[in-house]
Amino acid sequence: MRSHGVLNLLLECELKNTMEYEVARLNGTRAIITGGAGAIGMATARAFLREGAKVVIADMDTETVAKASAALGAPGRAYGLTVDVTSAVDVQRMVDEAAALMDGISALINNAGTVARAPLAEMPEADIDRQIDVNLKGVVLCTRAVIPHLRGVTNASITSTSSQAGKRGWAEIAVYGASKAAVIGFSRCMAVELAPAIRVNSICPGHIGEEGMAWRGFDTRKSSDASTASFGDAFARENIPLQRLQGADDIAAGFVYLTALESKEITGVALGIGGGVAMD
């Protein structure tokens, strides 16, 4: 039996750890979020702001970025920058501007991505190039550009958006799946290369209702009738063990966790947030 003194010490340690993680889990974090104006990007930005971080949301379109950063309603803590993640010059410019705005960078969220759906034999070469350039080359370029800013920073991290399609196969998204599998492989290599100073992980979202990629025919149904929600529920019941679609906030919670101090011993993982649709 433990003595009261030992029990008290254990309780004090537990309380200290709880307070450390629950009070402003991302206090002092300065994060770039690419693809920041999309559903997952905005949910992640809001979650980071709630936890005490500063954020730069980076996306392609100037007007969209301006509206998104204004919608966050956090002047002095939330900024918007345009970027073409497939251009090394533009990525470097964005990273340097972000560092100036936030007085440094401690975290990168590689979230920019695109998908084209078609049988491979019918997919235009432009769609093939675009998916590989944005989904893989963009992650590589942003990671390379941010490394000098992360060196010497406490709990520095890079987390990239992969996909359940990077873990298992689906018809008609072969190039997308290949690019997302490559993100996992790249992240694992960088986790070794940048250790112990910088942690590198990836997240594999499931079928995200807000992004319109949850099921074949989503766009047609969304534009033609009001049955999208019921169709999504049926898809989830038939295909996902937890029998529900995931939301952007679910993915944002994963980004918070892998950036926060409580994950300081985690690197090289591909965290699945997909209701069990793909299991390691």
C-alpha cells in the first residue's frame, strides 16, 4: 500500500501535467496552415487560436484568403497570405513573410491538397500533374522552406495532411491515393532526418462531409437535390465502422494534439481519423 505522502506526490504531479496541457495548450505556438481557407484549414486555425496560438492561413486566392482571415476575428494573432505551394519561390516568400508577421515559426501544417476523380485510363495528364504537384511537391517545398525557421525552437513540429486513401485503395482516385501515400513516406523519412529537434507526423482524414469528397456523386447530389445528408449517412453506415462521417473539427483536433506538448514523444506517425475505414 502506498503511503499518503506518495499518493499526494502522485496527485500533485497529475494535477501539474493536467494544468500544463489544459491551459493554452498551444500558447506561444506560431503556425503556418496551408490550404488554410478550406474547411479543414479554417477549423484548424480556429482550434489553434482557441488554444493560444498565432496562425498564418495560406491559400491561393487573394480574395478568399482575405475573407477567411477576417472571419477568424483575431487581429494580431491571425494573418492571411497567398501562396502557390507548387512554386519554390512563392513558398519561400510566404514562409519568410509569415515568420516576420508572427515573429518566428514553430509549427507547419501542410494541408493544401487537391483531388481529381476518374479511372486512370481516362484521367487527363493535367489532372495527374496537378495532384502530384500540390499534394506531394507542395508538402516537400513547404517543409524545406520552413526547416531553418524551426531549428532551435522548443517543440517544433511539422504535420501534413495525408488521407485514408494513402493507406488503402479506392477506385478512381489512384493518383490521389499515390500522392497521399507518398506524404506518409516523406513524413516518416523527415521524422528521422530532423530528429531530435523537429517532430514530423501526418494525419489521414476519413470522409469529410464539409469537403465534398466523402462519396462518389457528392457534387451531383449536392447541386441537384437535398438528399446529400441522408446519402452521406447511408454511406457511413455501410462503409465506416463508427457509422458516421468525420468533420473538419475532428481533423483540427488531431492537428492540435500533434502540435501540442503532450505529443512531444510522437514522431513519424500517420494518425488515422476516419472512423476505422482504414486500420493499420
